Amino acid sequence: MTPAHTAVWLALIAAASLPYRSAGRFAWHFARGKLGMDPVFRHVLEAGLIPPRARVLDIGCGQGLLASLLRTCAQFEHQGHWPAGWAPAPVAARVTGVELMPRDVHRAKAALGDAAEFVCGDMRHTPFPEVDAVVILDVLHYISIPEQNEVLARVRGALRSDGRLLLRIGDAASRRGFVTSQWVDRVVTFVRGHRVVPQYGRTLADWTRQLEALGFEVTPQPMSAGTPFANVLLVARVKAAA
């Protein structure tokens, strides 16, 4: 990333975090830390993984960081600050977030108001709207493997024929990184005031086979840069009809 791109990215983080001041000191600090330290958010923007005007379903959205970031991207594009060399900004993206924890939903609504729709519900039972893109970051390991498969099947049913799923998983085949990510996840979950639940991991090969069986073309992209984890972003596109 060039110095100019770095400067824009830091400005994006600051602007996307700012609304969380109204949701409390913790929400603001968490937004700045998560957006700044997690490589997946910058990668999604640079690579154009969420296209303009997309209807986006963010499953396990937490306090709505993705929705805030996408809204900020549209503002930067309108002001002429979007970096040359990046994919087109995801302007006019419309986000529906599903989150189990009422406290996080409250923070999301306090920060973003009606800029996005936030539903407090369990991903195993909450209806999914028809969308162009689904984002699931570090969430499915909280439910059992049969339940993971059911959620993924419902995701496939919600996606348009040219839709895509952005699924970040921990690769259980990378034992050290996976164990580290599990331990950190438990700590962060506790700090955020949530109940720590069992984690059900799978190997990258297992995740890929499951998605391909559902009719996706899967491209794995390492997503652990600067971290000790074994995270992989699976970019799963609905296969074109034969």
C-alpha cells in the first residue's frame, strides 16, 4: 500500500469509527481497534468484493462495523477521496445485519440509526432476505457442524444467481494458528460481555467441499497478515448455470 493509500485508509477508519462515540466509549475504541487491526476490511474494499449498489447481508454483524465502513466509503467517493488503483467504491450498498447479542445491536443502532437495518436474532432461525452478497466473518464456529451446513444452505438460497459469499474461517488444519485464534476469541467474547460458547472448527478442505456441494466456486485467500491466526477468507461465487 502506498503512503497515499495508507493515509486514506487511516482516514476511513477514523470516519467509520466516529459514529460509535454516541454508542459509548467502549464501542468507539472497539471500532477503531477492530477496523485498524483486522486485515479483512481493507482487503474487501481494495479488491472490490462488495460491488456498488449491492444488497448485503452481514451475519454476525456485531455492532455494525461493516455497515459503518461501507457508508463511509460512499462519502469518500462522493468527496473525490477514493484512492486511484482501488476497486470501485461500494456506493449505495444496503446492509442488513443479523446479530444474536442485544447489546451489540443496541450499539449498532445507536451509532448508525437507520443507515442500515439491524435484526437481533439467531442466524440459525432468522429469515434471510434476497441479497447480492453475504458476509460471515468468524461466526460459524459458534454453532455445530450440522447447523453450519444448514445456515450455508440458507445463505445459498438467499443469494442471487450472480451473488457471492465472503466467509472467513479458521483453518483447523493449521493447528497452532487455529488454537491461538480460539483462545483469543474466547477472551474477546468475554471482554465484550458475552457468554463463551463451544467452538466447532473445520479444515479449509472441509469448508471448501461443503461450499462446492452447495453450488459455489471457491477461492481461498489467506487473511492472517500481521496476526498469529490461521484465518482464511473464502470468496465463494454462485456457479453460473450450465
